[in-house]
Amino acid sequence: MSVAASAALPDDDSIRIRPLQPTIGAEIEGVDLSRPLAPAQRAAIRAAVLRHKVVFFRDQALDNESQAAFAAQFGALYTHPSTTRDPRVAPIHRIAAVDAAKYEKRLHRDVPPGDGYHSDTSWRLVPTWGAVLRAVTLPEVGGDTIWVDANLAYEGLSAELKERLEGLHVTHDFREALAASGHDYPIVAHPVVRAHRETGQKILWVNLTQKPQILGVELAESRALLDEVLRQYKRPEFQVRFSWRPGSVAFWDNRAAVHYAVRNYGDFPRHLERVLIADEPLYAGL
């Protein structure tokens, strides 16, 4: 699907879409995610995800089963290897403050606070295409999530940097985290600049939490280029920031956006639940 085609959302009078930023983020109203979607609703939501990169729903009464059922209407579900749930709810992956604190202490030693912009499952040869995240336990204030339009991050680069990054690959190393759950995944490398399969947009795609190194250049140049990528991700005009409330749900295109969870809520046991939607092997490079 071209960018122009993706801009024309399918008609569904029951759904109202309110953009939050010019190119990233929109709130969707008029749909109950706990019920099966009508074909027109499903098409409208999927088109909105492609157009806005991440969409948000408020006041949804979901549990693990209905969350997974909603996500499954957009593709096969992927069970994260670190999930330890009952097999009947295996696709649900807990995103909890207590787990994040342990993970960051063990694995993010070299990631300064505020720099952990990432894409989910980028350590796979075929990363998941979508993710649905549901609020469960929230602090009274704080705990927002930031999503970045990775196409705008690319377009905001200088012509010289675009030319320099074209054709380069960056590593995604998640071995230490997965080893703790008894899994062994090799280091993978993906293009720093990727073309989105459905929109055709060029995406600046780096996971700053997984020991990235740009291949084929000196280490000093790799670090300098990664600093430029991070600088783009941190630009407010490329971001949407979402404040969670009870009943909030986020659905995003993992191929088009990177995100960052704001850790400003102290020791509060913040808890969300995530479902990942698999991509097809045919699209391994996209």
C-alpha cells in the first residue's frame, strides 16, 4: 500500500479518529474492543495504525482473553520467549515495573536514563509487526509512554547523513536477556534504514537497548552515527506522548515507530499487558 492509499481510511460511521500529532498518534472512539470487530471496523483500525503509527483507545473493559482476541483479528499472535504464563494465555506478556527494574539493572548498564528507545522483538530475523498494550495497574501520575515516528526521524536527517546510513546494518543483541529464560538467539543485524512494506516510507530503525553497533565502520564512527539516530528520536516534533488511564489500550505498528517508557513513578508497581502480532517470513527484511 502506498502512502497516498494508506491516507484514505475505509468508511465506518461508528469509528471516530482524532489525530494527536500531524503524523503520529491518534485516539479512536466508537468501538468496543471486547467484541468481535465488523469487517469495516477492522479495516478502519488497521488503516489508522498504518497512517498514524500508533492509535489509542480509552475506557475499554478488556481482560487477557479479550485483549488477545482483539489482537488476533490483525494477524497470528507471537508468544515472547520470556513469557512464563499458562499456555492458555501464553500470548500475553507482562510489562511490569518490577521486571523492568531487574532487566535494566542487569542488561541496560550502558544505556543512560532517557536513551532506551527501542522496537519490540527487533532481535528476531522477522520482528513482530504489531503490538497491543493494555493498562492494568497505574500510578496516579507519571508512567507515560512515548512513540516516535521513525519515518520523520529519517526525513529529518541531513542529506549527508541519509547517504551515509543507506545500506548500513546495525546489530540487535538480546542474548543475555533471553538466556535467562533458557533460550539462545544469535545476534542479528537489520538495515539502519528500512523501507516499510505497506507505506513505502523509509524508517530509521535502531534499538538503543540492545547493544547496537553499526557494521562495516570503525567503532568511533558507529557511536557517532548512533548518537545522531538517538538525537532524532528525542526530537519532540517527531513524538507523541500518551498518558495512561484505567481502560487505556495502545495499538502500534512496530515497523514504523520506536517507543520509550518514561520511568518517573518511583517504586509504584506499574503493570501493563502486551500482545505481539507476528509478521510473515516473506517480509523478513521489512
